[in-house]
Amino acid sequence: MPTRIPIIAANWKCNKTPSEAIALATGVVQGVAGIPGVEVALCPPFLALAAVRECLAGSRVRLGAQNAYIQEGAYTGEVAPRMLAGLCDYVILGHSERRRIFGESDTLINAKLQAALAAGLAPILCVGESLEQNERGETEAVVAKQVRTTLDGVDGRHFLEVGGVVAYEPVWAIGTGKSCPGPVASTIIHGIRLLLTEIYGDSVAQAVRIQYGGSANAGNIAEFMGQPEIDGALVGGASLKVEEFVAMVQQTARLRA
């Protein structure tokens, strides 16, 4: 079985001016310096990408965008993957807030995913069920449909080679302070890996990293990183605090040493 390096990715969402982002990024770079065995990525708002990129120069911290459209053209307010290429390493796609608030479908996310891969970006592909779906016992079916549709026509080997990541994010845990129990998240992530095995074969499925996201913080990260199926976390609110985010990286390094 291949060794999967855990990735702790910060999704700053719609927070921080460029100057505030510089301060936050600088603190993270200093805090995680010398921590081995964990990949760290920061995903600031579009407006701060260039400034944060300068802060990350010379460090091992990677840079990601929070979204991308399919292509360039007459799409006011959007940013195309080719415009991010060379600036970012990662791009978050399919986040529940994009799905719920902005009405993005699995089909649109699939198109964005393929465009991102064509531009050489590594997608962080988010999947997850709503509270209602969870309470109806539909988690596995909903997540499986999202995975199948968003990866339809996607070359699994290419997804792996560029560093693509899947993030299981139960919608009911996003920004609510309620996290999914570690063993439950691990079971669902194991199911995602089995589905990837069905689609792409065992060698790809065992190498692709699958994160957990949803109210992950310094107080519960050990619960998730103690599960061998979980390869890191996509962190929202807790990533806006240098000390807390660095503590998450430190705990991950200790647990996976």
C-alpha cells in the first residue's frame, strides 16, 4: 500500500483583506517550518492570492484557490483555470457552499474539474451529504453519486499525478461547530476509496488522498488523524487563527510519524 502524505489545507473562504492575508500567511509559514511529514496548503480569497504567494516563497507551504470557472470569456466575476496556472498549486471545487448557495451541480463541477486538470491544477474535490440526507440514511448513496458524476470522464491517473485530493465534507458539519465522529468519517471515506477502486483500479485508489472537512479544529483533529483512512483535513474557521491551525499541523505530524 502506498504511503499517503497527509495534507492540511486552509480554506479562508470570504475572509481577510490582502494585508490581513499576508499577516496570516506569514504566521503560518513561520509556525509550520520544520514540521515534517505533513503537506500544508493555504487557500485565500482570489484578491490575496498574489500577495500570499510571495509570502510562501521559499517555504514548503502550497497555495490554492477557492474556486474556478470552466473557461475564459464573457463570464463577469469568474476566474478561469488557465489564469490560475503558475500562480496556484490547488483549487477547491464542489465545496458545499458553492453547491448550496450558488447552485452548482455535479455536472458543472465535473466540467470545472476537467478544466482545472487541463490547466495543470490539482483539484481538491469536495463531496458530502446534507443534514436531511444524513438523517434519511442516504449518505452513502449521495456521496457515491457525487463522486461518480464529478469524476465522469476524468483520467484517474492524471488526477493522481497532478496531486488531486478528495475531501469528504458533510454539509451539516460545515461552519456549525458539529463535526462528524472520526470513526464514522473514516467509514465513509473508506467507501469513497472503494468506489475509486471500482472506477480507477486499486493502485490509483490507494494513492489518492481523501481528507475530512467540517468543523475540524485543534480540539478534534487527533480524532480524525487517528483514523488511517483519513489523509488530512480541509479546515475552515480554525484556519483563520495561526496558533490553532499550526497546532493542527503539529498534531497531524505526531500522529502520522
